[in-house]
Amino acid sequence: MASPRAFVSLSLALLLVASPLCSMADSMLYSGDSLTVGQALSYASYTFIMQSDCNLVLYDNVNAIWASGTNDQGSSCYVSLQSDGNLVIYDNNDNAVWASNTNVGQDNTNVGQGNYVLILQRDRNVVIYGGAQWATNTNTVGVSNGMFIQSKATIFGSLPANETTAEAKVARVSMVVNK
């Protein structure tokens, strides 16, 4: 007889494969991931693309909605979501030409290292999430205090609390939230 954990894992995998969330991976960038020239995040008619002119642009169909304003500031540029929560555009010499400055909190202190995810959302907004700022660290090993991710009546997935970004990627869950 299969263990309950194996059953839950299999059920989650099947649910995620069969759900429309499978396309969500194309709309997310995780800590440590980058977009190089021509690569993009997409959701429906929205595209968030690193262009060859070094400009990072959000399009709604063919209309530019937002741009980093870094056109012609370098070549072979790429944008990276760093593990400190900062989204940075680098030129081919690895010089920063633009940054979201999301690695600094409102009190001008660094927010710290963590697991962050940039999501091109279905409302056309591009948002960086993640990086727990504080925890009691009283979680019990082997006890799942995971949170279900739901949309109306559909449960998309569940992971135990404190999963890593890599584990979330494997399970195709966009965000892991501690209870």
C-alpha cells in the first residue's frame, strides 16, 4: 500500500499537470534565473521581454506598457532576479545598467537573501514576491504545515511549509507560503 505522502505527491503532480497552471512557468522568473536577449515571460497577450537594444519591456499585444528605459545602454544584455530580491539588467561586461532596487527596504536596510519569484500576473502587473523577513523557526520536522493554493473551488497544489525554490519549481507551484 502506498504511503499517504506518496499519494499526496502523486495527486499533486497529476493535478498540476492537468491544470492550466502548467503554462504559469512561462510567466515566472525565480531567484538566480535570468532572461537573455530575446527571452521573455508571457501570459495570455502579455510579454515581458529582454530586447536586443538592452531595454526590458512589457507588452500588451504589440503595445509597450512599461520599459526600463535602458535602450542602447549596452549590448548582449540580460536581466537577472537576484537572491537578494533585486531585479537587475546587466550589459555584456556584467555592469549593472538598471535595477529595481527591491533589495533595500523602506528603512534603507537590505532585505536579505531569500527565495524570490517575479511573476507576470494575469492582471498584466509584473511583481516580485518572496523572501521571508522573520520566523520563529519552530517548525517541526516531518509535520506538514503547508498551505493550499486555491482559486475559487479549485485546489492547485500544496507543499509542506519551508520548501525551497527548487522544490517549488519541481512541483510547478509559483509561491510557497508559510502558515
